[in-house]
Amino acid sequence: MIHQNLLLILTLFFAMAMLYLLSQKLKISYPIFLVVGGLGISLLPGMPVISIDPDLVFLIFLPPLLFEAAWNTSWQSFWRWRRSILSLGFGLVFFTSLAIAYFSANIIPGFTLALGFLLGGIISPPDAVAATSVLKGLNMPKRGLAILEGESLVNDAASLTVFRFATAAVLTGQFILQEAAVSFAELAVMGVFVGLVIAHILYFILRFWARSSSITTPITLIAPYLMYITAEELEWSGVLAVVSGGLFLSFRSREFLNYHTRIQTKEVWETVGFLLNGFVFILIGLELPLIVEGLGDYSREQAVTYALMISAIVIVIRIVLVYLSTFLPRILSRRVRRDENHPGYKLPFIIGWAGMRGVVSLASALAIPLTLSNGEAFPHRNLILFITFIVILVTLVFQGLTLPLFLRWLKVEEVDDYTPAEEQFEVIRLQLARQSVAYLENYYTKEMSEVDAIRRIREQLERTIRVSEMAESGDLNIDLASVKKLYKRVMLELINLRRNALHLLAEEKRYDEEVLRDMEHNLDLEEARLNKK
């Protein structure tokens, strides 16, 4: 049994890798392929139909996914656009949950308001991974990307809190607004407190004791589980504990990560995030036949109709709320009009259309309990799972494929005074080169006159300064971009030449393998630096 499950898991991981490669070839966002692939895999003959323990879904998948999102969030951008992020993050979840609750309770027979809020909480948060992967390489204004990423983080925390209260209401059969509000405040505040306490403890451990990458990276992998489980054991919000702790450690990461741990931690978390995102999509695909069979009194046609109607409501509500959150504060507040440039009417539409649902919605749906507290089957569980899958399928495929088309058709331009990344790079490089020359002159004047290698360092820095200054003033008579492109191509060819030479030396077996591996690692770092430019 263990061998069969292990083989299935490894096969699914291989299928994810193949779907990702196919998405890269076709230049289509990989979450679209994962959700379609999960559906396709479930239709293959001989594929096992599985049932997932709901308690394990939250425990295994959510903590690292939330932590990764918090870790990769730019605190500077988050704080700059906090008004838009928070208004969408909380307002969108609340109004979407409210609308879906009343709509579903009125059109679906036997569907209560509590179940409606549960469904609304599940399908309300957009997925930043899906949006950013679709927008990758496209001309999306920086404000839009910052709002989408920050909003997704807040949305996840807010929607999972709604999910928690709605589930409790279904299980207990009662919901008192005043008690829920007090309980929510306690859960939120204490959850954030637990996350920050654990984050501070880990921060001191990472900064003063654990300086090795073999320790630092595993601690960052353990951190979200420590925060989540501790908060949940104390009956507070594990979600907010992970989000707050992840934001704190991300903000302080420069103080405890060195060059090696920074590179390794980034690569490890990118891999973990990809595997977890993909695995959730594949899992619900495998469970889909069981979900369809368990629809009970609802036919497939009815379930699809409900799902499509709810998908349309979700899309429309988001667009309307994005426009309201954008322009209503500008109408009411002089400070907003003074501090923020007018966003235009195109950017809010793109932000509204980029509301693809994803892995958090899937994980929440899978985490619905199988039974009530009295042992009876959880009402309409399979219908909620089916609707969630269809909403994700519609938003990811329909909105995901049309979003680049809208972006090109509307020709959305940068609405803020933003310096392009290449210009920022040149300014920073010039500043660092000047500081380096000043440092050499202050501390290594004698060595520069006596040691040729040290003198060449200064000469190289001075050449960098001259080229950057001439490019900045427009005195260069050459196309600097084409020169950089040529330089990159030549350097990559030389790196490939040296790597092939190392492989030939390894076949001769005249040198230690460890030495050759270290030299190849240096070439890898050099190639990574060039490809980052």
C-alpha cells in the first residue's frame, strides 16, 4: 500500500513537471495547465479515486503557501499601496461572501445562509501566483502588480477567517454576530501576536547562532508550521500567525541571510511553492469523480449551472468593487487625490479582471469536514467542492487566457512616476562603484601602487563609472543596450566553453572531483548573475 501511494505521488510530481514544461513551450500560465491537467488526469483509465483527510489539507499545504506569499511580499510596496490593498483585501472578501451567501441560499434548494457564507469565503480570494504568472513579461504597471500581490495576501487571511467562522456555524447550527465579532478580534490579535513572538525567537536564532545554509533553510521551512500549529493549539488564528510572522522575517531577512543562504533559501522556497501549488490542483482532479458521484439530489447539469452563475457573480463583483475602492476614496478624500496619481480607468479594469482563483480556494474546499459534530454527513460538501473547482476553472482559463489580450488591447501605461528597472540598476551600480573607489583610496592607497591586482580592481571600477556617467549624460555614440546584449552573449558562450572543459577534465580523472564541482558551482553563480540582468 505504501509503495503504491509513493509511486502515485511520484507519478503526479512527474506529471506536474511535464505540464509546466508544456506551459513554458506554449507561453501560457502554468496554473492554467495544472488545473486542466488535474481534470484530465482524473479521466485517465485506471487512475485511483482518492479521498483526502480534510484536517491534513490545512496542516500540510496552507502554512508554507501563506508563508511563501508573505516572504515574497515587498513591504515597501505593501505599505505604499496599503489603502487599496486593505480595502480590497477585506472589503472584497466580505462583500463577495455576502453576495454569494444570499444568492446561493436563494437559488440552491436546501442551501442555508451559513453554507452560502462558507462557499463565499472559499471562492473569494484571488491567487497572486496565477495573476503574476499570467502577467509575467507583459507591460503591467508596477502599482497594479503591487496591489495584486498585497491584496492576495490579505485576502487569504480574511477568507480563511470567514471559512473558519462559517464552518463553525454549520457544525454548531448557530451564529451570533456579536459573539463572532468579539471572537474574530481575539483570534486575529492573538494570532498575530503568536506569529510575531515565534518570528522574533527564530530571528535571534538565525541572526546570532544559525549562520549556515544547512540550518537556515530548514528553519525557514519549519517556521510556518511552528507558527500555525502553536496558534491553532491555543485556539487562535494560525493563518494570521503565519502571515504576520512571515512578513516580519522577510522584512528582517537581510540581517540574518548571507549570500549562500539567500540563494539557497530562494531556490528551495520556489521549488516548495511550485510543488505544493501543483499538487493541490492534481489532488482535487483525482477526487473530482468522487465529488461528482456524491452530488446527491443535484444533477451534473444543475451543478454546472449553479457554478457558472456563481462564477459570473464573482467576476462582476470584483470588477465593480475594484472601481469603487479606487474612485470612491478619491471623491471623498482630498488627501488621497493629493498623495496618489489618478489611476485612469484602464488599470482598475485589469486589476479587476486579474482575479483568478487558485490554490487557497482549492485547499479550503478540500478542508471542509466530512461529517458534522453529530456524525451526519456535512451538508452539500460535494456540491461546494464541485462549484469551487468550476469557479477556479472558469476564472483561471477564461480570465487567465484573456487577461494578456485585454492588457495589449487597452495599452495600459504606467500611472506613477516610476523609474524603469534598467535605469535604477545603472544608477545604483554607479553609486556603488563610486563608493568602492573611495574605499580603496582611503584604505588601500599603498597596495594599489604596489600590487598590480589591486590596481586593476580600481581601473575596472573607474571604467564602470565612466561608462555609466556617459550613458547617463547621453554622450555615448553607441547603443548601450546592444553592447550589453553582445557582452552577455559572449560571456555566456565563454562560461559554456569553460563548463565543457571542466567536464572533459573530469573524464581524465587527474583532478579531485570536489575541486571540479566547486569550480563548476562558481560558473553557475556567474551564469545566474548574467541571466538576472
